[in-house]
Amino acid sequence: MLAAPLVYVTVYTPFYGWSVGTPGPYWVAVALAVLLTGLAVLGGAVLIRYDARRAYLDGSSTSRPT
């Protein structure tokens, strides 16, 4: 639920900064957006894996009838 806004911010922020002259050239904004987005996606994948592993170890499963 938090992934989409986080990716939006990681892409938007470098280009907003570039439009006001903060990060310098355009390629710096592109590289920064790629790096930040990669970190956000990686962080999301780690959280999903952690949550899935915890659910598996707790014994909860959606394929089991209730």
C-alpha cells in the first residue's frame, strides 16, 4: 500500500529538483531517480519476503480450507 507513493516520490523528487536547478544536469536527475527507485523496489521486495516468511513459519496459509 505504501509502494506506489514511495516510487512516485523517488521518481518525482529528482526531476523537481532538476527543474529548480538543484541536482545539476539532467543526467544526474535521471541517475538519481533510477537509484532511488531501485532502492524503493528492493526495500519493498525485502519487506514482502520477510512478511511471507513470517506467515509461512506461523503456519498460516490461504490454500488451506478454514
